Amino acid sequence: MLLHIPDVLTQEQVAYCRQKLEAAEWVDGRVTAGHQSARVKDNQQLPEDHPVAQELGELIVAALERSPLFMTAALPAKVFPPLFNRYQGGQSFGNHVDNAIRQARGTPFRLRTDLSATLFLAAQDEYDGGELVVEDTYGVHSVKLPAGNLILYPATSLHHVRPVTRGARIASFFWIQSMVRDDGERTLLFDLDMAIQRIGGEAPDHPSVIGLTSVYHNLLRRWAEV
Ligand code: NI
């Protein structure tokens, strides 16, 4: 499932992140690339252990925890500390698949990448190109969202970032290990949860609300690893 989550950050938070990122020192993005993706990756990144990356990463994770849509869609067990990248002057990232396991540098923290996330930090009119293009079984999806918005997609997908031909594309990216590792099962739970929320809003006393809620929890109990 490919899901757009609007307004993860407020415009004030985006402005704060941008100001901090503007003043930071960026390095070649190939430092975190795997063997295969290093050949197609051309961008800049903040070093993983950079204090600005750590501060803004915590701000983003706190914002995700307050997003009901993110929580219900991702069912997160672990969130990788968010990283930051910048593309400009024709830079791009060719087709690749993200590494299955990620370890945070210098720590014992590691996760299985079930979901990939990109949080856009530049306004759409600040740059040309820079679309995130994700391939799944339903076809090819091109994504370019307003600043503060996030796209969540299965980490199993092939994806690339188109060349940025004007301005700079600035984003945060990270991975989520979900309590439900299978994308199909997670998508069913999400669809069921959204349907229960709709019926619960329109007819809260309908007896099926409790019946469907119990189906949701019993499926989650069957599929979740915690
Ligand atoms: Ni990637």
C-alpha cells in the first residue's frame, strides 16, 4: 500500500527544520548506500550521528506518534532514526530496493525494513523534478508532496528519485519495522480499521461496530509480532 499522510509537520516545524538543515554540513549520500544502490545514488545527506539529524529526527518521530493515520497504517514496532537528504544540480537516485535490515551507526539498534517513508521538507514549487517514483504490482506511481507531508510505501518496492533540475529537494527518509510484516495483511487491517472508524462515526450504537472491532483485534492478535 502506498499512502499519503498529510500534515505530519506543521509549517512552523518545517521552517524550523529547514533553518537547522540550512546551517548543517552535508556529505556525499553514498555513505549509507548498500553495494548495489551506491552505483545509482547521487545526493547529499546529513551524517547519521550529526546532532541536527538527531534533534530533528526526534521531532519527526514525536510527530508520527501523534498521527493516528500513520499509527493505523504502519502499526510500527520500531522506527529508524530519520535521516535527511538533499538533491540539487541534476542529482538523482536510480532504481533500487532498500536494504532489508538497517543498523543505526554505532548502536545495537537495528530493524527489518517493512515500510519506507519520505517526509518532504521543500515546497513543490521550490524545485523541478525530484519525484519519488515507486513501482508496485498496480503500476508506477510518481509522488511529489507539499512540505510537511509524508509518503509511506512498502520497502519491498523498487523506487527511484528523478533528477532535480532546478532548486533543491530536501527530505527526511526512514524505515519502519511493523508489528505486521506482511504488506497484504497490514493493508487489510488498515482498510478494516478505516471502515470501522467511518461506521463508528456515523452509527456509533450499531451492534456491528463491536463485532467488527473484535474481528480487527483478533486478526491483529493473529498476525502481530510485538
Ligand atoms: Ni530507497
